Amino acid sequence: MKKNIIITLLAALVLSSCGEYNKILKSTDYEYKYEAAKNYFAKGQYSKSATLLSELIIILKGTDKAEESLYMLAMSYYNQKDYSTAAQSFITYFNTYPRGTFSELARFHAGKALYLDTPEARLDQSGTYSAIQQLQMFLEYYPGSDKKQEAQNMIFELQDKLVLKEFLSAKLYYNLGNYMGANNYLSCVITAQNALRDYPYTHYREDLSIMVLRAKYEMAMNSTEDKRAERYRETIDECYAFKNEFPESKYLKDADRIFEASSSYVTKD
């Protein structure tokens, strides 16, 4: 009996709450509607606040409440994890109010929303470039912000995602080898070296470097006789460079094997 009473009371509370929200939706008292949206936002009921605010930002345009309503709308989308819509709303905010009360936070959250919305490395990375651009703009506008380190860390992570995509491409070229008569080892080297040049401090530097070494060794082994000795010498140079930079590498045994095989050929030649 007690359980049934509790369920009945909860149901009545829900219905009452729904009835109140529907009443607010239909209201033409925009001051009342605005206060209700702020109340829902404060309670963490972001879906309700977003619904109300998406209507109010048009009506409140030009008033003293327009700026806050637009920022709250963006944060409502953000807190619902609708990051794409949130980012666009934050961008609209700081373009409309470049010196607004929430400009610093809007720029930061525009970048973070795009960061959170980036796809995995194998997919198109247009969104990753956009996120990096927004975060870099935030750092340019607010170099002394207390969110500076968090923004920098996100940029580093996003750059590593771009490098990972290049690493996966280089690995694919390496695995294809001389398939269909193409020199995919050369494509592997070029792709990996471009990534190393563009992102010299990446966490994938060691992995990319061993990929270059392995691909150069394969190119030497598969070369015509007139090019083989030269390419083995290039491989030996690459071995020295790799071992100097990564003296305790997890790939050291592989590098030593390649060095010995390449040196053996050059000595014999």
C-alpha cells in the first residue's frame, strides 16, 4: 500500500511538472519564459532550457538579455553532448559579442566542443583541423587564461590524431609493398617523413621513424642492381639516425638486424 502511494505521488509530481512546462511553452510572457529557462538551466534540465532559449534568442535580440540567453543556449547544447550545434552556437556568440561577458568561455568551449566531436583517426579529419583552429584562436585571444594548459593539451591530442592517421596511411603503403608494380615503400617513406616534419614532437615519432627505416631497407632489397648499393647506404645512414635518437628503442633489435644486413651487402659490394 505504502509503495503504491509513493508511486502515485511521484506520478502526480511528474504530471504537474509536465503541465507546468507545457504552460511555459505556450506562454507569451517572455520575461516569465526567460526566467523559467534560466531555472531549468540551473537545475541541469538542459533539453527544456534549450527548447525555450532557441525561441527566446530571436525575441530577445537587441535587449539586455540577448547575450546571456545565447550563451546559455550554447551551454545547454554542450551539456546535452550535442557538440556540433554547441560549437556553432558558441561561434555565433563570440562573433556577435566579441567583447561580451562570456567571450573567453565561449571561445574555449567552441574549441572543446569540436575537440569532443572529432572522429576516430581512420576517418576524415576536417573536424580535427577545425577544433585545432578554434583552440589556437582561443590561445591567441586569451594567452593568460587559466584554461590555457587544457587548451594546449587538447591541441597536442588533436595533432597526435592527425599523425596517427598519417602513420596508418604509411603502414598501409608499407604492407602493400610492391603490389601491382607500384613502389609503395617510397610512398610510405614520404608519408612518414612528412608527418615527422609537420609534427616533430608527436608521440608517434619513434613508430614513424622505424617505419621509414624498414621501408628504406625494403626499397634497397627490391632495387635493381645499379641502385641497390646506394640504397643500402641510405638505409645504413637511417639506422645511425634512428639509433642516435632512440638509443633504448623497443625497435632496437630490428634496427640492428637491418644495419647488419645492409652493412654486409655494402662491405661485400
